[in-house]
Amino acid sequence: MNLTIIDDNSTNLALLEEISKIAFPSENIKLFSNPIEALEESLNTLPDLILIDFMMPGLDGIEFVKKFRTKQNTKEIPIIMITASMETDVKQRALGVGVTDFLNKPLDVNELKARLSNLAELRKSHLKLKNLNQWLSDEVLKATETILKREEELIFRLSKAAEYRDPETGGHIQRMAHYSRLIAIKLGLDDLKVESIFKAAPMHDIGKMGIPDSILLKPGVLDEFEFSIMKTHAMIGYNILQGSNSSLLQVGAEIAISHHEKWNGTGYPNHLKQNAIPKTGRIVAVADVFDALTSERPYKKAWDIDRAKNHLIELKGIHFDPDCVDAFLSSWDEVLEIKSKFRDDSQDIYSI
Ligand SMILES: [Fe+2]
Ligand SMILES: [Fe+2]
């Protein structure tokens, strides 16, 4: 505990120091006869208690307290003011600027000792409470981080489980998540939204878990009936993910149900048009289709990258949100980087 004593009279200062040594459990007592110097020092070091005379040349006790209390974290530091004046007016003004307690001159040594030790106790319990609060908020923060990490891990594992049924590769999931993030950044979405799209995009086809193998794994082109079953994966995915309190799962549900909608209203399942399609779904649509085109599948060769690029340009404003296509194409160097970095044998989805 640090005590600061301010009195322009050196005899008083010495006396106050002697008494304080007995009554206040101080490791460090600072004495000032000049209140201006005392103010500067006290604002820098924030003592645990201040004992100050009222009548001083240059800066009286009330002015000192007024200036001291303007700084943050000084409100809880107790200040005892010593005053010769019995005028209630001075005391009222002193209380108004934040003086905690008073002592009258001539000093009553026992009274000074009692007040010093009381305020020392007050200060100690305040510091204890402050530490406890800090400790508690640190713990809450840690617990929240743990929950968020677990949530991400569960989502990652859920997407992994879906991969076992889906002929699309792990590399596809990684690339489309990164492409989606790229588009979201270029569109100027806030960091939180960008990250949630990035983490939720891998779940876009989770509903394929509900599609029979005869359709999901069919090597050839699907007939009309088979395709109508295949299309239900959007709604199945939504049903798996919706209704959660987790904002990540909410974004996942939105992406699952909207990633096959088309800008001109000819998509599925709800035939939504333009801005009625959630932005997350419009972003993922570009990322997902581009990666599907440029990847090899059992039933087709990979398109070369310029052909896929032209395809996006041709379907801009028809299948795709034009802003999402522009955002994607304006990040071409990053697209190429992601494409070469996340090949189909790579594992770590969150590695960039
Ligand atoms: Fe899909
Ligand atoms: Fe996909």
C-alpha cells in the first residue's frame, strides 16, 4: 500500500509521517510540501490513500482533489483532508469534489490513527474485489473461447462425417470455404460475418447425408426423378442445422437452404430472386460452382480455369449475383493461390 501526504508545513508533514507509520500498513510513504508536484506524481503513480492539507499556497486541497479525480481509476482512492476551518461550506465543497473523510486541526492523534486504519481496510477490500472481478471476467472469457472452439470443432467434424457419404472431396470443402471468405471480404462484410461464412460454408451440402446412395453415387447423369430427390439436400441440410442458438449453425442453415438459388429465380428450393436470396447463399453459390467446375469428378474432367472464369462471367446476373462474381474475379491472384494450396489430398481446413 502506498500513502501520499501533502502539507506545506514541514513540521506537520513530519508529524503526519510518524503517525502514519504506526496506523497505516504502508510499504511506501511519499511526502510533499508542494501540492503541484504532488499532483503530478499522484496522477502518475496512483497511491492507495492521500492525506492532504486544505490551506496551501499555489493549489489548495479542494483544487488538488478536483484535478486528481478527473483521471480514470482515481474515484476509489480514499482522500482525507485536514482542515483548520470548521466552516461547513469548505467541507461541503470538499465532499462535492470527492474528499472521502476529514480531520480537524489541531490534530487528534487517536482520531487520525483510527481513520487511517479504517480507510486502509476499505482500500484493501476494494482492491481485493477489483482483483476478484478481473479474475472472474478472465475466467468467463476463457470459458467462452473454449465453447466457441468446441463449436467450431463440432462443425468441422460434422462436415467431415458428411464427406464420407459425399463423393465430393475434402479439398473441395476447403477451397470453397476459402473462396467464400475471399468474396465476403471483397464485398466489405464485417470480420465476424466473414469468419462465420468461412466456418459455416463447409456445411453447405450436409443434407446429402439424406440422399440415397443409388442417386448420390450414381456415376452418370441423373434422370428427372433422381434429380428431384437430389435437390432435397438443400432442405435436408437446413432441417439438420436450423433452430440452433449458435450463430454459426444459423449461418450454416441459411447457406444450406440457399446455395442453389439462382439470381434470376430459377434455382431451388424456393425459387428466390436476387436480393431475396440470402447474401451468404449468393456468395457460396459462386465459390461452390467455380470449384466444382475446376475439379475432376468421377463423371467429368476438370475444366481449365479460364473456361470456368468465362462461365461465371456468362452467368453473371443469370445464375449468380453480379457483385459476388465481380468480387471473386477481382481477387484472381488469391483464387489461384487457394486453388494450388488446397489440393484434394490436403487436410487442414483452417490453415490460412
Ligand atoms: Fe449443394
Ligand atoms: Fe459443394
